[in-house]
Amino acid sequence: MKAIWRVFLTYSLVGLANTLVHWQIFFVLRVAMGLDQSISNLAAFCVAASFSHYLNALYTFEARISATGYGFFLCVMGALSFAVGYLGDRWQVHGLLTVTVFSLLSLVFGFLLSRFVVFRGDHP
């Protein structure tokens, strides 16, 4: 059980860096460029996910990078990011709430998806 907590802690630290990248890109696209939250959240997620997928493969799960696993992760979590942004647009909530909700969902679902699907069998 200790191993999963070590993996989750490392995943969370990478996630913190990912969150900073994601939020910065989201707010540039949303505020400076005037894009919808759905598009801003999806684009920011794609950039941040590329960064964190590499770091998680290297440091968290000590796994080789798989194009199939990366594509699957990007599709599933990208759909979630778009859906959260879409709801933010539809309900007219502040962008800060949108990225906060997505970041929390992404921490939980992204970890489960990475640990048990994308990098299954490759982790310590």
C-alpha cells in the first residue's frame, strides 16, 4: 500500500506543475484571446497533458512512453476537460471555478486512468 501512496505523491507533484501550465494557458486563451471556456480548457489541457504525461512516464511510473497510451489518455481526459469547459460556458461561471473543478477531477480520474490503464504493469 505504501507504493501506491508514493506513486500518488509523485503524480500529485507533477500535477501541481501541470496545473500551473494549464491555468496560465487557459487564462491567456480565455481572457486575452476571448475564446470560450470549453476551447480554452481543452487547448490548455492538451499542452499541459503532454508535459505531465512525459514526466509521469519518466518519474512517477518509470514506464516507457506509448503513443497509444498517450492518445487514449488525451482523448478521455480531453473529453472531460471540454465537458467541464462547456458546462462553465453554459452556466456562465467564472473561469477560475472551471479550471479548479477540472483540476480536481483531473487529479483523481487522471491518476486512476494513468495508474490502472495507461501505465498498468509498468509502474513500481
